[in-house]
Amino acid sequence: MGKRSFMGSVGSGRPSDALILGKIKNVDCVLLARHGRHHTIMPSNVNYRANIWALKEENCSHVLVTTACGSLREEIQPGDLVIIDQFIDRTTKRHCTLYDGQSCSLSGVCHIPMSEPFCTKTREVLIEIAKKLGLQCHSKGTMITIEGPRFSSRAESLMFRSWGADVINMTTVPEVILAKEAGMSYASIAMATDYDCWKEHEEAVSVDKVLKTLKENANKATSILLTAIPQIGSMEWTDTLHTLKTTVQCSVILPKQ
């Protein structure tokens, strides 16, 4: 596997880490650590735009991600996986578009539709494989993304439940939005590590608890990806990617000359 440093042409600065290029069962892949390989970048400071643009420049058609999350539902137990299909944005400090008219090389304003944020076809592949592997996996769920790096107060956790959120993290937004603007198929495997802090008689979320559960269950997401990537590589994606590209083109309002 080779490593390539990359200066993103969108956004300021570099991606979170060097890109690692290689193959999984003859499928060309690019690995990128969202928080840096040693987890040194907090969620608000991740250069999501540079990360997505770096993958775009490598001609990636799909972005398959994993994310640790807290569960806001009794039935989503720590150790369960969720193939999320919706999100609620509670972030406040992040660049949420590649088309900002300032630091981006993309001109215009992009009003990208977000009724279906995640790629349905790719999600179906992940769900099917999780079932075949016998993993406890929920086929849909709404992710609420908070700014962080702090965890929620109990009042916030209860409010998010009342809003209809199923799981909570700090990274899905703006990553999923930027991937859609870049015309790439994006899907996420969310790994529940705790019950946040809403659940009575349950230990509130802590770094130790998150890392312990994550370490115990990371192999589940890995097994899905190692099976999904060759399957995705063997499928026909022309129509899906064309639709994504067309959606972006129809969403951009270009400046008048």
C-alpha cells in the first residue's frame, strides 16, 4: 500500500491524514483517517471539505464510513450496528458546502437536496451483508450530529429523543452533505457504544466506556466492509452515479456573467 500526501484544493489546509492507497480483493481503495491516525483532531476541527475533495480527486465513487455513536433508543443496544438513513444537524461551526464562493474552486451556490442523504443502493448492500454475517444490525436510523467535543446534557439527550433521533454522534454532518455535493455514493455504519445519558439506571457515556465497546465491536464493521467492497466493485453503478452527478448539476445556481 502506498501513502500519498495531499493538499486539498477545496477548503484551507490538508486532509486529516495522508491517503493510503491499496486494493481489497482487486478493488482500488483509499483509506483516510477522519480524526488523523492517532485521533488528534477533534470533530469541529476536522477539515471535512479537504477530506472529501481528496477522495474526489482520487476518483472515488463511494465513501463508506464508520462512526461511533450513542444510542437514544432502548432497542439499539451497545454493540449494535445501525445503517443510518437520515440525519438532524445540530452543528454550528462547520463549513457545510463545497460551493462557498470564497475558498472553493467550485463557483455558484449549491442547494443540494437532502431528502435522502445516504445512498439507498449502497445501504442495501451493507444491510444485506450484515444480515448474512448474523450481526445485530438496524436497517435504518436517524443520526443527530452535535458539535462536540463535549457529550450531551441529560436534558439535551431527552430532547433529541423527543425529536425522533435514534443515535447521536459528532461527525456525520457535514461529511454526508459534502459527499453528495461531490457526486459520490455515501453510506455509514454507525456503531452504538453507549446509551448517551438519557437512560435511567444506566451509566452515563464516558470516553472509557466508548473506547471499550468500540474496541470490542470494531471487527463487526470491518467484516461488513471487507465483504461489501468486493461486492460493490462487481456491481453496476453507472445509473446511480449519473443520478448523483445530475442532482448536483441541477442544484447549482451559477453567478451571472
